[in-house]
Amino acid sequence: MDSWLALIPQHGYSILCAAAFLEAIGLPIPAAIALMIAGGAAAGGLLSPFRAMGSALLAVMLADSLLFFLGRNTGWWVLGLLCRLSLNPESCIPRSAEAFHRRGRLLLVFAKFVPGINTMAPPVAGSMNMRFSQFARFDFVGALLYVGVYFCVGLLFSGALGFITRGYQMFGNALVWLAAVAVAGYLVFQAWVWIKASPLRSVPFASAADVAGLLAAGRAVVYDVRSHGYYDSNATRIRGSRRLDPNALGQSNDEFPADQSVFLYCTCVREATSARVAQILLKRGVHCAVIKGGLRAWRKAGLPLEPVPANEMAALPSFD
């Protein structure tokens, strides 16, 4: 506590802005503590309350605006990233998008108080084409509420600020242990995934260059089995490839050519989706292989791509 107070007269506003900005972009920075300490400092006359609140509000709004335009320019990357953890990634994106479309405006107001959601909400709003003027209004209310609540707690209870910060330090120590447990759990989970995926490693693989040669000669057919990639209007795929929904194999009656080689690709880590689909098709008697490195390897090799046809794009809700 004393170390924080010693820095306030010289660097109080800079520290407050940095903490608010870094937390807003997703770093584990305790901006709430900085706001309460700033409120206590304002009560003691060390900081101007209006300047402190204004600078923190500006920092949060700047970070949120950067995330908003990042989402606007990169499409559905946030939901795509989060939905990789879902048991059904194909249905996760439209379901989550529909939920945000219904409650996104209210969520922007209260998102600052929910770790994780506070960073996710601005880029999702951008990817769903919410007007920036509308986003800015709701985000301003949310940022003002967040900054105001914690600043006023510090302002009104400045005498108990030492007790509050000690409580936060104890909470921070508990978070360190929780983080260590989470890391250990993650490593165990990755080991389990590696063991579970061991049968998939027996699936045959082929290089992007070899597949391109067979495709150009008319001796191959390529299927796009990505779980994601059919939501973004700028999405591309391997030229001449066909869509094969990896989560609808049980309901589809796809016929695969017997006189051509069948290749699959995706954008997953370790080609997980392609390998899973290939294993299913191999059990059905379809001779197929997975393109090693998937779409990224194809693009890196400079091989031809094409836009995803409009009639194959999945319509998602938009604020436009």
C-alpha cells in the first residue's frame, strides 16, 4: 500500500491509465485496485477526482475501440477461437452470435465487471457490424459505471483502503495458486488429448504440393472440412475444393469418387478435424488422406485459392 501511495504524487495518472488500458485489452492487471487507490488519493487531495476518472475512462474507451476495430477487420476470430473449446464447434458460433445479438447492448454495459467477457465483448460487437456510434454509447456507459463504482469506493472508504488492498493481495495470492492448478490441469488435459488422438495419427497424410499436382491433373478431389470458415464474408478455400460438413457426416449421403484420390483439409491444430473425418471415411471404405498443414500450408506454398461461394456461406445475425 505504502509503495503505491509513494508513487501517486508523481505518476498517479500515468499508472491509473496504464492499469485501466492493459486490463481492458485482456492482461491480468488489477485496474480495480488502481481505481480504488486513486479514489483514496483523491479523497486526500493527492489527485484531482475529475482528471483521474476522466483519464481512466479515456484509457478504457481507447482499448475497447481498438478491440472493436480489430473484430471489425478480422471477422469471427474471437468466437472461432472460443468455440474451439466447445463440444460442438459448428453450432457454437451461430448460437453464441445469436445470444450476443439479443443481449449484446446490455452486455456491453456490465461486461467490465466480468473477467474475460470484458475483453471479448468489444471485438465480437465489431465482428457483428454494430455501428461504432452505437457501440461507443453503450461502452461509454459501461466504462463510466466500472470506473465510477471502484473510484467512488476508494473515495468514500479511503480510511479502509489499506484493509481493502490487503484483501486484494490475499486474493491475488490465491489466484497464483489457482493459476498453478489451472496450468497443471491444462497440461494433463493436453496429455489426455494427445493420447486420445493417437489413433488419428495413423491416418495417411499428403503434402500440399503433391495434392496440387493431382488436383491440376484431374486425379484428385479435395474436401474442405473446417468447423469454421464459412461465416466471414472474406473467407477463402482451396480452389476447386468442396464443402464437407464435419458435424453432419451421419446425416449426409455424400458419394465420393472411386476413380479419384480424396483429400481433406482444415485449419485445426494438428489437423484434428481432418484426421477425425478421414478416420470415419476410412472405416466406410473411402480411400482418403489429409493435407499436411491444412489450408495454412496450402496458402504458404502459394497454391491457388478461391472465395467461398456466397450460397455456401452461413448467415449469422448482424447489427447492420
